[in-house]
Amino acid sequence: MSPSIAPADLLSRVQRDVERAAQRGRNGLRYAAGTSRPKLGQTPKDVVWRRHKAELWHYRNDDIKVRTPVVIVHSLVSRSYVLDLYPGNSAVAFLLKEGLDVFLLDWGVPDEADSGNTLEHYVDEGIPDAIAAACEAAGTEEVTLLGYCFGGVLSLCSAARHPELPIRNLALMATPVDFTKMETITALVREGRLDPEEVVEPTGNVPPDVIENGFRLLKPTAEVAQYANLWENLWNDEFMEGYQAMGQWARDHVPFPGAAFRQTVEQLVRNNALMEGTFELGGELVDLGAIRRPVLNIMAERDHIVPLAAAEPIVDLVGSEEAEELRLSAGHAGLVAGRKAAKITLPGIAGWIADHSEKA
Amino acid sequence: MAGKPLWRKAFDAVESRAAGPVEAGAHSDVVGDLITLNVRVARRAQQEVERRTRRLLHMANLPTATDVRRLSEQVAALQRELRELDDRRP
């Protein structure tokens, strides 16, 4: 027998459902018309360094409690605004609130002129120059380097190849090193399948839709599940803001410079060179063991793009005595965006950085 | 707090059962081969279309995609040279 419902409860439930139906209609219309898209990447900042398409942004903060600035290095294939979505859902704003001095290295959107950019371009030039600019802008001698996704790979290589760089701490988020554990996303360019040249378009770069389709192939039913989530929560303004922001970011990839892509496929994917110790940049072996500074490896347990197993070996590969792990119950983007990020990931990262930095 | 609506429970039940096999299918060698084949066929088809239309367009004194691409490559090369010069500037 089903439990009876008091008339007052029934009335309030009907009232709630009617209200939600009205909100659903309003939000559905706004979503379809695209009139309620949140403005992304709005935290106030200044450009303090620029080279070709790359820019180093310095976020304004009047309440700096940690003197050592944080330089975030973003990936090459996605937009950096995932780190600064909108007020209330911004990793950058969270770090600023914790008293950190935050810089973000954004690589821009590569075009034909950037197709020749090799990994050395980013590792040996971009990151070292950006670190120098950050030190100058912040008036400090050291920085904490925080790499996200492929930006983590670049940061790792930069720290290994340039021990002279003033990096006090190295934090890596969702950073793959064992590419054999990323079989699904790399399967198409493994030996015997597609040649890198077949994926590179006439501009010399890998088009963003190839990257987007590669990610989509990882979880083919995810898009349908997202529509179900959308229908279920269409009445909820807060959900809609997050849904639209993440949806926009997930469809907003940037071209992968062809030269860097060829190196990535040949060395990292086909030869798993970071794990084998055979990774070469500028004709020299990249020795991750040369990294002696404190390292924090932040991994997402539900990351389907960079699985745990692909990121796990970092602490064993670096030569640091103080190499720690932070495993979080989140997905790839969930490390930096969403409610869980604000409650779990970001406090953990900010705490580690503050503990390992010079106080203001 | 109210639970999930009935339609959502039904959806989740279907999705949780279908996701595994669909993912396994999408990650299978067969799908990998089909994607590889698709990329190659599309590329060859584009090259063939360009080859066949090139003469016609040139007869009408019109630029082809290949011509535009070459120009674009030259502009990109110029841009790179400018950058190199700029980088060398003290």
C-alpha cells in the first residue's frame, strides 16, 4: 500500500511542479535562443607578457597572502577559460581568494603561422620566458608552476630541461606520462593506423573537430546522458549556468600545432618515451629525474581523458625527495570546475602551494 | 528530498546497461579501422575533386582551393620570418 500524502504536502508539491514547469519553459527558451549564456573568463586581469599568440595574464588581487606567485600553464588543445568559468565557478577566483598571486599562460589559438611550433617552442622558450615575466611582474625570485593536462607535460619537460629556472614548486594536474594507458584516445594514431600527416590539415595543424571527436569517442553515450541531465534540471538556473559554460568549453577546442603533434605522436604515443626514458627534445634526452623540487601530482579518479594509470607514475619518474600525490574523486574538468572543485580539489591545491611557498 | 523522476530512473537503467557495450564497440578495432578508412577516403575524395575542378576553374581564370592554400602558406611563411626577425631584435 502506498503511503498517504497530507493535503498540504500534495498542494505544495503541485505548486512546486507548476513553478518548475514555468521555469523550465523560460530556461528552455533562453537556452534555445542562446540569450542566457554566461560570460566566461571575466576575472579582472592584465596582460604582462606576450609572444606570438601566447599571453601571460596576471589576475588582480589586492589581498596577496602568499608571496610566491603561481604560474598556471594551460593545455595546447583547449581553451584556458575552463580555469576561470564565471563568478562562483572559477578556479582562478578561488586561488585569488586564498591569497595567491595568480598568473595564467594562455597559448592562444594557433593558425598556419604556428604550424611549425615544436614542443621545444613551448618547453624551452614559452614557459621560461613566461616565468621570467611573472617574476618581474610579481617582484619575486621564484614561482610555483602549475600545469594542467598537456600543459602539465610541457611544465614537466620545462622543469626537467631547465633546472636553472626559478621554479620553487611544481604542481601537475591530470598530466599524462604513460601514454599506453591512454589507449582509447590515442588508438587511432598508434602504429599501423593513421599517420600523423593524415590528421594534419592543409594549414599544418590538427583541426579542433578531430580533437573534439576523439574526446567524444571516449564516452559515446555521455552526450545523451547530458541531455537527460539538462531536461531534468532545466528549471534550475544555477545548473543551467554551469551546463552552458561547460558545454561551450567542451565544444571549443583549438587546433593542435602540426609540428608539436608529430612529436607527440611519434615519441609520446608510439614510443611511450616519457616512461621509457627516451624522450628527446632539441636533440637531448629529457631527464625527469633532474627535477629535484617539491612536486605535487594531482589526479582525478574518474578522469576518462587522462586515466589515473596514465598520470600515476609521475612521482616515481621525478627526482624530487618531496613528491606527493593528491587523488580526488572528480573527472578531468571536475578538477578545476564545478562544486566538487571548490570544495575538494582547489582547497587541496591552494593549501599545498601555500605550505610550500614564501608568505607575503 | 524528492527522488529522481520515474523517466530518469528508466533512462539511467537503460544507459548504465548500454554504455558499456557502446563504449566497447566504439573502442573496438573494427570502429578504429572504419574511422581510419573514412579519413583516408574523405581525403582522397577531396584531392580528386580538387584535381578535376582545377583545370575548369583555371580556364575561367578563377583561383582554386590549392592556389588559395599556397598563398596562405606563403603568408604564414612571411609571418614566421617576421617573428624570427622580431625575436632577434635586442
